[in-house]
Amino acid sequence: MVSSIKNLSSYSQVSLKGVSEKRFGIVVSEWNSAVTESLLEGALQTLLSHGVQKKNISTVQVPGSFELSLGAQRMAKNEFIDAVVCLGCVIQGETRHFEFICNAVANGLTNVSIKYHKPVVFGVLTTDTYQQALDRAGGKHGNKGDEAAITAIKMLFNQ
């Protein structure tokens, strides 16, 4: 569905019995920090509001979105982490750099998820403009951080 007519933070309710004992790792990119900090806040608030204990949430920062894959791998290999949420923002520029980064991150996170048999959620904004990123990081289209967190919860309970 076209995001201009849908708030991306809308989702169906999930059964959360046992979520308070689940442990989540969040890996967040420092690049485009005004956007990624908002994504992080959304993810944290969503996890907490759904019953995840604060002590069961670990957060690490990496320099940019390209580094999310290694950060996710470090989190996923930890036997005490049940799911990993990756948050970043890549904004289209004048070169093909955008394409290479987006493809590398998507493939890297998928590979980590498969390798460790854990949910590794792609909460990376890939937008044409900075304004589009802001609109998806707590603006008029909701917060992709919320969506990434609820995706992690759903994946844990749909195994």
C-alpha cells in the first residue's frame, strides 16, 4: 500500500503472553542521528509498552547503516538475545552509493537471521529525501522503529 495513505505504525494486535521474558538487541546507526534516534525511541517505547522488561533490552550503536550487519551478528550470536532490531537511515544522493549500501544491508541482515535462526528485523529507512525520513521516524507516516519492534515480537511468537 502506498505510504502516503497509510500510517506505517498501524498493526494488528498480537498475543504477548511470555514477552516480558524475551530479550531484545537493538542495533542503531549513528549516521542521520536525528532520524535514527527517533527510530530508537519508537522501538524502545513499543517494546516497553508491550511488556518487555527494560533490563531485557540491549542497545548498541554502529557508525552507519553498512555496519548494522556486523552489529546484528554480534548481537545474534549472544545466546541470551532472542531477537535483533536494526535501525538505520539511508537517503538517496547523487551517486549509486545508496543502492550499494541498501543492498548490502538487506543481504547482510538476512544472512545474520538465517545463520543464527533468530529474527533480525530490517528497520532501515531507504528514502529519497531527508523529509521522507523524518515523516517515517515519528512524523506523518508513523515511526518505522515502532514497526520494527512489533515485527520482532511477532516473529518470536510465530515460530
